[in-house]
Amino acid sequence: MINVGIIGFGTVGTGTVRILLENKDILKDRLGFEVNLKRIADLDIERDRGIKIPEGILTTDVDAVLNDPDIAIVVELIGGIRPAKDFILKAINNGKHVVTANKALLAIDGNEIFNAALKAGVEIGFEAAVAGGIPIIKVIREGLVANRIKAVYGIINGTSNYILTKMTEENVEFSDALKEAQKLGYAEADPTLDIEGIDSAHKLAILAFLSYGIPIPYKDIYIEGISGISPQDISFASELGYKVKLLAIAKETDSEVELRVHPTMLPKDYLIAKVDGPFNAIYIEGDATGSTLYYGRGAGAMPTGSAVVSDIVNIAKDISKNATKMIAVLAKTTRDIRIKKMDDVISKYYFRFSALDRPGVLSKISGILGNHDISIASVIQKGRRVGESVPLVVLTHKAKEKDVRQAIKEIDQLPVVTDKTVFIRVEGKEEE
């Protein structure tokens, strides 16, 4: 029998506890031994979670979990940085294995935590930290272990994906789509972490760490959210054959890794572009496997709880065999690889200029683009309103980010340009 203690009895904690209790016999049959939930520590042990908890398990004393010599695996599900980090480090120092769903903590302080676990000879399970019920951590660490990972593209924030889907399907403004997401429980009262790309960046940092063997690189990730996306841009993207998604991107090129989170136009016929609503999807390109895609629910009590229990089971198996794998060994196998500066990233771009409808305007804009080595692939200009401001949409061939920003700065200073230029990066169709 392997004893487990859980810290945090919120949404994910409730899902985890439900699975451990209701599927207890199934787990025992599959493992050949019992995984026993011995303690649950939470500040609120009176609220009804809809689960019948055996007597003596609930406690408000976190040390009843951390200091219990019979508990082999501590599960941290309270989220945030502090006190979660303190609890995890104390568990590690007490020789306990740890399972966590805390992507923010791992993104910011994961290097310290993995090194502490390595020193103590214990495992850290974090499958639930990225993409909920999609077993993407296991896929990268085990299923694709023979591959050099060439690229990772992820829709890994369900809130943002729901909002962009709503805007695409119903032609509504961002603010209205956000309110609907909050009403349905997909978005928090303060949605900043989701809509500004921060949550996706936390997850991308973990995926990059696993894919490229680099110290968790959160501080090096370029982050841009979706709050500036308008139905007009989504409509123009559709006309050009694209959908707009908040994409987390990691690519290795010439011994450098690109790490970026931002709204991205993807060809409509790409499978990942078809992932709508609150769902997640991660596309991984390996040198041996080629393209693979993983799809499922990225959040929620039961999908995330399933991921937590999978880590508990994997660690319990190792304990029973006295063969700890030490996931933390990743901490000492990091590569010396450079993170590419955003200025040096090369992409295709969508521009929407707001310009006066006058002769010679397009030539002025295209001239500035040309001066910065940016070539035009296609142009859309609808509706003549001579002397008034109209949208002018341009899709470019590949260009360097630094050149794009300099060109836009010049264009926005033209007297005929009436508003700040909108630009969205474009991925896919590399042959063009």
C-alpha cells in the first residue's frame, strides 16, 4: 500500500479525490497494490464537495500531510507561488515524492524545485500542469524520447480559445465574448493570466524545458495576448483562408530556440486550426515521427484530476519496485542552447492599415515595406470612400520581426494613415 496526502481541495483537488476514491478498486486491480488516500489538507473542510470522504482524512493542518512518515506522495493542488513552493520544498526535504498541477510555480521556480528533488532523490510529477487531460508530458518524455523535437505549436489556454471561437462564429466583439466566457465559467473574474497569454507562456516554458533540455525559460518567452483582436481582423483572416488562434510556439532552428505566445493566423485546413471552444491541442513535429497532434480538454476537475492521478500511479509503481526514475534528473541534463531574440524571428505577417482613400497611398505603404525587405503576397481593399479612412489589408511573405516593427513605425507616421496599424503573425504554408 502506498499512502498519498493531498494539499488543496478545490476544483482539481475535488476531481483528484473523486477518482482516487471511486476508482480505488480499478487502480488496485491494475497496479497489484492499493493507493491509499490518507490525508486531505485544506483551509475549508466544511464545504460539501459532493463526495463522501472517509472519517479522519480531512484536516486544516498542512503539516499533518508534510510530516506524516507514512505518506510517500504529497500532491500540491493549491496553486500560486506561495505557500505552494514552501510546501513542495518541505515535502521534498522530508523525502517525499511530489505531484503538482502548478504550472505558474514550475515556470517561475521549477529549476530550483527540480534541483531540490534531484538532490533528495525523489520524483516530481507534473502531468496536470499542461493541457489538463491530454497526457502531453508523458508523450514528450517517453513516447517521443527518440526524437529531436523540431517544433511545438500549442493551443493551451481554453479561455482564450473559447473567446476567439465565439468571435469567429458570431462576429462579436472581444469584450462581449469575454463576458460570455465568464458567465459560463471558462474565464475568471480577473482573466488577465488567460487573455494576455501569461498562462500559455507558463505552459510553454514547461514544454520547452522537456522538448529541448533547457532550463525552464519563462523569462525569455515573448508574450502577447488576444485583447487587441477585433472581429474585423478575424473576418479578413477568414477571407484570406486563415483562422486566428492564441498559439504557443517553440521551434529549434540553427541551434536556437524560438519561444513565443501570441495571436497567430493558421490556415483553415490545418487540424489544429479546427480546434474550437474551450478545448486544447498540441502539435509536435519530431524528426523521426513527423507531425503528431494531441487533442482534449485542457482544464476541469475530472480531466485535470485524471492527469494528477496518472502521476500518482506512475510514482507509486516506481516506489513499489524500488526503482525511482527521478524525473528531476532532467535538471542536470540541460543543453547549452540560445533563445532566439524576438527581433530575429522570421514569419509571415498580416497587416491592417487604416488609411485615407487617396491615390498613391498603397504605393507609399508598399515603398516603406520594400525599404525594409518586406514583400507583399496579397492585398485586400474593400469599399471606396474617397477622402475617408478605409482598411487596407496586406499579407506578406516571410520577413524579420525587427524589420516589420521598424516599417510599421514609419508607416504609422504617414499623414494618410489614421490609426495604429494592426499586425498578426502568420504560420503555416511554408512553401509560399
